[in-house]
Amino acid sequence: MEDIYLRRNAQTDEPHRHNYYTVLVVKSAKGFHKIDFNTYNLSKHQIFFVAPGQVHQVIETEKPSGFVMTFSNQFLVENTIPLSFVESLNLFQNYGQSPPLSPGANEFETIEQFTHQIFQLFQGNAHMKFASIGAFLKLLLIACNNICAINPIESDVDTTGTNLIRQFKLAVNTHYKKEHSTSFYASLLFISPDHLNRTFKAKTGKTAKEYIQARIITEAKRLLYFTNLTNKEIGYTLGFNEPGNFSAFFKKHTAVSPSKFKKTEVTSK
């Protein structure tokens, strides 16, 4: 992180998105990290997880200390880490809030040691270099997941819960522009809405409906920021028959109108 800060001459980067995963292991920093237009304070002993497609921006007010790691789906596949492993973690929250993990001192030290091992391997030419990096990355992610504030699946939810949640998220990502109801996705997965909600909430702390709404709001924010589409066009794109319904939905979940959001975010570039 120090090197990146100096290469940018301490200038703030623009909001941007990648098609790969990003992990920030922050030893100490001051400033802000914006992820999908939600702002989090930078401090000490933090770990941020940014999923592919998420918009993020690091705003530092002094030189930080820590590491930034990026890895792609291709890297995972080539180093025998199943994509389902990363998808099953409670770390990369693609939509909605993405607050940092704040481990205790001993927990952070363990994660930092894995980070140093990855960094040293990356700079060297060891035999099976990337397989070794993949092994330490997996250990790092497991350690982070074990201390994540979100509870694991409760004992009364069967072990297929993780797979069900993965299928639900995939279905939402495919159909959210047209289908906004929990019952649609439950029917698609051949389960009851109650079972879907119970399983999803046990694993993530949110209801299925909240996840669907977060997916719509996140896409709305990205379209408002990155495109010149009108509010009406964005509303139709996201499955709202009336522009007023989209504006009301957006304001209910963000406390500002689409126009106010666009004006505020674009002028703050």
C-alpha cells in the first residue's frame, strides 16, 4: 500500500471497478474507503474485501501501511481452489454493505503472516510459486472467515444451505432486472419462500428480500454514476413500469432521490 500511495504521488484514485477480487490488509491508515458508494473509515488492523464488479475508491490522508492483493477466477481454477469455496465465504459481499473485517491483535498478526508469505513468494521464483501462493491465500481467507462477524449456518439448517445460497445469488444476478419478489426465486429453486428466507438469513444475517433489493440499488447507483441514462431509462432497465416507482424505491433505500445521488457523486469526482 505504501508503494501504491507513492506511485500516485499521494493523489486520490478515481472510483473504479475490476473483474477480479481485491483484498486490502490494512496495518494502519487514515482516510476513507468507498465501496459501492458506501463510505468506511480507514484505521488500523482492517481487512477489506472487494468482489468483481464492485465500485471502490481509496482516499488516504497520509501514507498507509499494509498490502493489496488481487486474484482472478482463473487464478483460483489454475491453483485448484474451487470457485464455490470463495462463493461460500461470508467475505465478498457483492451488493449492499461491505464493511471491513476488524480482527483482534492476535488474529490480525496471523493474517498478516499469511500476507507476508504471499508477498515473499510473489517476489521470488520458488518452485510451484503460484500453487504456494494459492495455498496461503486459501489459509488467509479461511482465517478471515472464521472471525467474520456473520454467524455460520445454524444447526437446524441442513448442510445444503451454502449451495442453496449460491444458487439463489446466481439466480438473482440473472433475473433481478425483471423479477423482484422472493417467491419468484423460491419457485425457481423448488423451495418455499420461508425456507429460502430462513436459510439465507441464518447464513448472511439478511433476508432474501433484502438481498434482492440491495442488488437492484447497487446496480441503480452504478448506472447513475457510470452512464448518461435518465432516471426513467434506468427505472425501465431495472424492471420498474413507472419512473415514479423507481424513484420512490431508490429514495426509500438510500434516503436520497436518484437525481440527488447522481449530482452528489458525480460532482465529487
